[in-house]
Amino acid sequence: MPLQAIAFVCLVALVGMPHGGLDHRFGRMFLRPKFGRHWVMLFATGYLGIMMLVLLGWLVMPLVTLAGFVLLSAIHFGLAESMSSRRQTLVRLIAVGGLVVWVPALLQPQTFTELLSWVVPNQRWPSEMLFRPETQSLLGLLVITAILSRFMDGLRAGLITLGFIGIFAFTPPLVGFLIYFCGWHSAWELVRLARFANDSNPRLGFLRVAWDSLPLSMGASLLIALGWWLTSGHPIEPKLVQAGFIGLSVVAVPHLLLHWAVPDHQNPFAEVSP
Ligand SMILES: CC1=C(/C=C/C(C)=C/C=C/C(C)=C/C=O)C(C)(C)CCC1
């Protein structure tokens, strides 16, 4: 298990962070046409401000912040999964995008509550909630909705979804998350960005993306390291998962909001006027 916690933090830093490492370019595309050279100030203030709010949320109301973060993440992952789908209702997005949470919460409640107790320590709520029949039924319903919804999008989408459900059901929740987040969500986003960077030579495009996303990803990883250092005094494994998870959520929320504001097809490498 400590190995999983270490892999969680390292892979999130190395593969997960870079997929949001070009957010400043998306921000520039969104803000510069309206605000000219003031875009940098606005972007930095907005992004950092949202990060601070999320951090404050974890300190003041951890459960609300956890629930809000899981819902936002589900919508974000759901949108990425159903980019080509025309049927993007909120319930479907949440059902599909949240599978990485719903499936282990339903089928591995014991391990899942242990992880939750590391993320939000001293709270009895997760273990009381997760084992209730109402919660289990709701989770089951979400999983069924996701399967039906993806098969309606096409056989391939349905089969991929079943494959992921199998992974989330049988691998430890952190491993399932890493396979999905690093091996699928971030990987596809990096491929998409590499194509934007250099359509005729995606390999060169990939190098450019890696290079350009270095400052923001390094900054985010350093912040997580700082969180680790500040929360000293706990056993290593829960602490790694807590620092990794809270750090991830702090940088993920502004990323999710930004990507709702900017249309998917816009190239972040294109020159922006003025
Ligand atoms: C609650 C919970 C999980 C959910 C993590 C989520 C929801 C992460 C979302 C990340 C995002 C949206 C990154 C941005 O790009 C895990 C790790 C599966 C298991 C431990 C408990």
C-alpha cells in the first residue's frame, strides 16, 4: 500500500499535472481579446484566488469541499468522455465521469472509506454513509445510467466504459484512479495538445507541450510538497494520500472551471490578438 501512495503522488505530478500545465495559454486565449495585456494579472489573480478558496474550503468545511470536488470532477471527466456525444445532460455527465469514484465506493466500500478517512480525517460521515442501502442504490443507479448512456453513444464507447468499470471494480481505488487519470484522461489531453502544438509532427508537438507545461506543473508539484511539509506528524501513507489529493483538488478546480469557459476546439498555441 505505501507503494500505491508513492505511485499516486509521483504519477499525478509527472503525468497528471502537465495536462493542465498549459492553462496559462488557454487563459490567454480567453482573456487577451477582451482585456489586452492585463490578461496576465487577471488570469493569475483568478487562478490563484480559486486555489486559495479551495484550500480554505478543505480547512473550514472539508466534507462540503470533498463532495463539491467529486461532483465537479465527475462533470469534467464526463465532458471529456462525451466530447463527441450530443446527449450531454448533467446527470449523464455526472454518472459517466464519476465512475472512477462510484464503482469503488459501491464495490469496495471498506477500502474506499479507509482512503476517505485519510483525505478527511476525524469524520465519521463517510463510513456511516457509504454502507447505507440508499447510498448503495444511488451508486448502483449511477453506474447503470453510465453504462446505458455510453452504449447509446456507440458500441466502442460502451465497451470502453465496461472495461473501466472492470478496472475500478477489481483494482485498489488508487490504482484504478491512476490508470484512468494518468493513463487515459491526461494522456488523451496531452495527445490533443501535442496535435495543437504541431499537427504535422505530433512528436515535436509533444516535446513542445512538455517544455511549455513545465513551469506550471513544477509549481503545482512544489505546492503539494509544501503541503506535505506543513502536515508533519502523521504516518507517511495517509499523509501522502491526503497531501496528494488536496493538492490535486486545489490545482484541479481552477483547471476545470477554465476548461468549461474555453471551447475545446480552440488551439492554445495559436497567436492571439491584440
Ligand atoms: C474521492 C476519492 C478519489 C477521487 C478523486 C478525484 C475525483 C480526482 C479528480 C481529479 C481531477 C478532476 C483532476 C483534474 O484534471 C480517489 C482518488 C479515486 C480515491 C480516494 C477518494
